[in-house]
Amino acid sequence: MTTSKSKPTSATKNSTEQTLNFEQAFAELEGIVGQMESGQMSLEASLAAFQRGNSLLQFCQNALANVEQQVQILNARNQLVQFKADVE
């Protein structure tokens, strides 16, 4: 009898990412980068970490793009005042 490990499908990845917020995804991504930089991971673990990191990076980029779009919409409606730093 053989057992096989099931790989996460894109639906599984999407449902996992839906439970994360930006801060959680970014923190996990930072952790993955730290682990990979340590050089202590096997090739297989490095590949899996890279894939997860890439997925998290896309999630974070999409979240930032959505927020940027919302800010632009608010600014276009004059509901958002531009920040002006008081420089002395």
C-alpha cells in the first residue's frame, strides 16, 4: 500500500491566504526569507519555501495595489487630504 502526499491546490492556497491579513502574510514572508538566507534548509524545503514565499509576495502586492487604488479613488473625490510635512 502506497501513500502519497497531496500537494496544495490553488484553491487551498487561496483559502489559506483569505484567512491571512497583510501583516500576517508579510510576517510569514519575512520568516521564510530568514530561513532561506540561513542556508540550513534542504533543497526540497527551499523549493517549498520559495513557492510559499512567491504566493505570499503576490498576496501582499495585490493587497497593496488594492489599497493604493482605494486611496486614489478617495483622493479623486476630494475626500482625502494630501499629507504635507511641516519642514522647518
